[in-house]
Amino acid sequence: MSVVYDWVGSLNLTPKHFSLSVLPGKPIYPDETIVRFSGMTLSMIEQDEPLPLSSCDYEISFYDGTDEPELFDDTIVESSLSEEG
């Protein structure tokens, strides 16, 4: 469905934030398969906030290569090469 959202969002007359749905109050999320809604008429509903990319409630984090979360460090350390040059 993300391609459909991209296409609808590219139209000049659309609101800034919107959702697509078949049933009122139940949005279709961009990560859903388009095949599920084949042949159906979708409604576009204006939203105050952008629709999340997925209906799943999960957090995205980046793996830094360690197994111990307490070792995570988001500071940037200058390399010794930049001090020599």
C-alpha cells in the first residue's frame, strides 16, 4: 500500500496528512499488502498527524555490534589520525 500512499500524496489537491480506508475509522497502513484491497473503493480521510508506516507498535533501534546494552555509547570520538594531520 505504500506505493498507493505515494501516488495519492503526489496529487496536488490532497491534504498534507491523510489516511486511506475501506471502513470508516479503520485506516489502511502503508505496510499492508495491496492485494488485500484489490477491487475495493478506498476513501481518503484528512488527518491532523501523519499516519504511522505500520500498525505494529515497535521501536526501531540500531545495533552497534556489542551484546551488552550497557556498553552502548552514542558519543563520537575523534580518531588519532585527525590530530596528526
